[in-house]
Amino acid sequence: MLAFASMENEIGKHIVLTSIALTSSLTRKLKEEGFGITDEQWKCLSCINQYESLKQTQISQIMLKPAPAVSKIVARLKKMGLVKERVGVDKRERFLFLAAKAKASIDQMDNVARATEQTAFRGISKSERIQLFESLSKIRTNLGVL
């Protein structure tokens, strides 16, 4: 176990490495289950599913990703036949929604994500999870990310 002073200097790096490990694990499991998508693509599909349809700018805000990165994710999901686009009332607006192929498997994808999360949190009590959630929320607030 690290001494507190050393831990304090390493905690940001530890958060980043833990995030990478979690996302890598999810991507691996989604591929193993035959979905052939990345964690980022799943997050995008999950956002669209939650709100039924979204503009790309909204997805960018929710995922905390720059617009060009989201554009690449969406282009790949369209190419895979998982996302479709609809023109809004204002012809310049484009709304994304799940294609039938994604609707048929989004619940299974979500189950893979939940199972990955359960594995990651094995041995961590409910009160520790609550504390972690609260601490990470404070960090996001401190950084101006809500």
C-alpha cells in the first residue's frame, strides 16, 4: 500500500489507468459476445437508446468527446447498420436513432456492460461504491464537467 503522500501524487494516474482497464475489458467482452463494437460505440448507442434520438452535438456533450471524435464513431455505427439518421423540421438538423439491428441487441450489449461493471466492483461494498461515486462527482465538478 502506498503512503498517503505518494498515493495523493499518483491518484490521478490511477484513475486514468483504471478507466482504461475498464473500457478495454468492456471492448474485449463486447467483441467476445459477437457484437464487434468498442466501448465508445456502445456508449454512443446507449445514449441514443436512452433518449430515443439525438443530434450528434448532444451525443458529444453527453460523452464528453469532441465533435470530430463523435463524428467518426457515428460514421462507423452507420456503416455497420446500427444507427440511422433522420432530418429534423429544420432541414439542417440531423437526428440519430437506433436501426432495427441495434434495437434487437442493445439490451444484450447493456447486459455485457453491467456484467463487466459487476466484475470490476467485486469485493467493493455498497458504501464504498457510494463514496467512490461521490468523490468522482466532486472531481468532475472541480474540473467544470457535470
